[in-house]
Amino acid sequence: MSNTLQETQDISEIVNRGLKKRYRSEFMFRFYGVVSILFAVVFLLVFFSSIISKGYSAFTQGELNMKIYLNEEVIDPDRLRDEEEIRYANFDKLVLDSLKTYFPEVSSRKERKELKSLVSSGTSLRLQSMVLNDYSLIGQEIDIWVRLDSDIDMYLKGNIDVSLDESQRRISDNQVRWVQELQEQNLISQNFNSTLFTAGDSREPELAGVLGALVGSFFMLIITFIVAFPLGVAAAIYLEEFAPKNRFIDFVEVNINNLAAVPSIIYGLLGLAVFINFFGMPRSAPLVGGLVLALMTFPVIIIASRAALQSVPPSITDAALGVGASKIQTVFDHVFPLALPGMLTGSIIGMARALGESAPLLMIGMVAFVVDVPTSPLDSSAALPVQVYLWADAPERGFVERTSAAILVLLFFLLLMNSTAIWLRNKFETKW
């Protein structure tokens, strides 16, 4: 009896030691998981705080309130109201004359050049456009807000250290003094930078916007969806429901899985060779970009669609066949509608990945500098990730904040697409 009791106690001690070891292992596993999540959260916070801190200032732009006299002797001395003559009028002189009313002491050529550099070079083009749209403005004095030059805007935002020697900064002592005097007169204000969302690219940071890249990305995603989704879903349905099980189909399935992992730049090389060099399609066009992204998204859609089809319970198929439905009726009337939400979710996630790709677009020439906003998929255009690449490579300080702002816009659309995928999954998902 005592031996049996001793054996029971020994077994209990072994079990208790085993339980302690197991509990300790579980605790350490949970601890490592929590630490990993904390690391990920910290890195995300650092990432987003860095982008936001650099990019939020791009949503405002320094502007100067000016009274500009549209002198008829400068704009249209012959009074003919001829469009060509007005187009080549010296609007720069009108801007400079207006600025000199604030600082009449400016006389030398160097000072006039510095004074003119206070405002954006696009001011003259804006005046020209206003006059061409309304000839009645000629001879009048107008009161408008004009955009300050990017370097002046950077100074107002505290990104230029005026304590440095004049030779080591992009604005002169005269410009600093003039800006301070204009601020004292309440003629300078930081206003919402609507140009960032209503204009295309520009060499001048204060005139650059993301609209051209947004429209180009929109055209590309539309083409990508139109091409990749029907073909990808059709291929998935055939492979999952109708294809015979043989070595050739196994070979096709393996290669589809491999294609999903191919680097995106390879698809860019394929698009360059096939669509541009062989078919002669236009470079830098959203049509070509959409086709290249469709090739890249095609395997992802097939894999996601097959997974959605496999998630449909076999009892659905068996019940449909049992009441006399054909194979095609079973698939398209019962299985496909139930798998469609999963297919859409996978497709949207695949397109969200395509939206952030830049390497294949660089290979087909979408790195070109394009000012005009595209009106069709055949027009030359940029894309959001390529626009980020171009601005990040620009030397002007003003493009630093616009690069971060473009990244924020890109992240917003990626978040929107992923949120849409989650919403579709939750709304149409069927619980079995």
C-alpha cells in the first residue's frame, strides 16, 4: 500500500513538473507574440509619424495678396484684342510692377530679380489665362491671392535656417526682409493647397499636383479589373470544376502559383517587349500600364478565386446534382454566386497591390514628366507610385513635403481598397 502511494506521488510530481514546463512555454510564447506585435506597432508609428510630419505642411501653401494693374499698354497696345498678341504679352512686367509698389526703393537688376522671385513663376501664366478668358479685365486693377515661390514658402514653414550665411541658403537677406514686411502688413497667409489635388506635375513645387497621377492610376485600375477579373475567374472555375486531373493541368497549376511570386519588374519587361515593341502601343499610356498590371494580378485572382470555390461546401454541389441540375447549372447557379464575395475580395486585394507597384511602370516609360491631366487611357500619364519616385528624386526642398503628401494620398487609396474588400467579405460572406 505504501509503495502504491509512493508511486502515485512520484507520478503526480512528474505531471506537475510537466505542467509547469508547459505553462512556462505557453507564457513565453504569448510573451514573444506580444513583443512582436509591440515592435510592429512601434515601427508603424515611426513610419506614419515620419511621413505625416514631413507631408502635412504640403496641404497648405503660402500666398500673397496683390493688387495688379492689367495695363493695356503692356497687354494689348494696339487695342485689337488679338489672342496671339495677348498670349505673348509681358505679364511678368505687370507682376514686377505690382511688387514694386510695396518696395519702391528696389532699383538694381539683382534686386528686381530677387523681388520677382518672391512669387511663383506661374503667376504670369495665371494672369494670362484670366485675361484670355475675360478681355474686359484689361485696363483694370484686380485684387488676387498669388502663390509664393517654393523657397519662400519653405522659409515661412520654418524649413530654411536664416541664421546661416546668405551664400548657404536659397533665399537672400533682401527677400527675408521683404517677406517680414509683407507679413507685418497681413498680406501673406497660409491657405489650403487646392493645387495639390487639381493640377498635374510641374517643375515648380508650388505648382505641382497629383491629379494627373490619380487619373492615370484610375484608368490603369479600371483596365486591370476589366481584363484580369473575368479571365482570372474563368480560369479558376475551369481549373477547379471542369479541368481533368492529369500531368498537364498539374503543370499549369504549379506555374500559376509560381507566377504569383515572380518579381513585378519581370512583368514590366514582358509588357515592354510585347505591348510596346511588338504591338506598337503608346509609351507612358495607362492602357499599357493597365495591361501589364493585369498580367501581374492575373495569378493572384486565380488563386484567390479557386480558394473561394473550394470554400463552398460540397453538399451544395451534391444537392444541386441530386435534383437533376447539370454540371454547368450547378457551378454557375449555385457554387459561383456563393464564391463570388471571396473572389471579389481577393481581386480587390490584388489590385491594391498593383496600385502600389512602380517597377513595371518604369519599364514601360511611365517615368516620363507629364504635365497635362490625361483624358483617356491612350494619353501619356504618370501613376501615383511613379509620381512619388519622381518627386523623391527632385532637388528642390519643396518636393520633400509633396513626396510625403503623395505617399499619404497613395496610402489613403490603399486603405480604402482594403477596407472595401473587408466590407464585401463581411457583407456577403455566408456562414456554414
